[in-house]
Amino acid sequence: MAYHKEEHYDEQITNGLIENYRSSIQLLGEDPSREGLLKTPERMAKAMQFLTQGYTRMLKRFSMALSLPRLTAKW
């Protein structure tokens, strides 16, 4: 198989986001336990982690770049 998708989510963050999205749905006057919304909080939690994953990746790259030795020209 040429493509293999792997998903890794922080369980603690995912669970916290699920509860927050469930509360948001309820605050909007919907029933988060109804069939059409049952999995929505989990989908939203995973989607937000996926969409924001680049933020931490860029910070790691930036910090690695800062730790590289500097080349200085001697004229």
C-alpha cells in the first residue's frame, strides 16, 4: 500500500475538547446526545488538533534552528 494514514491525538487534550464541544452544543440549545450530534464533539476535537498541529511543528523546527551552530565569516 502506497499510503498509510496514522492519527495520533493527545488523549487528555481530546477528552477536554470533547467536553467543551459537548457543552457548546448544549449551550446552543441542541441535544448533544441525539443521533446526529453524538460523534460531533469527538470529530471537532480531532479536527482542531489536526488543524493546529503545524503550530507546534513550526516551533520545534524554529528551536532546532536556533540550537545549530552559527557560521561566521572571517574576513
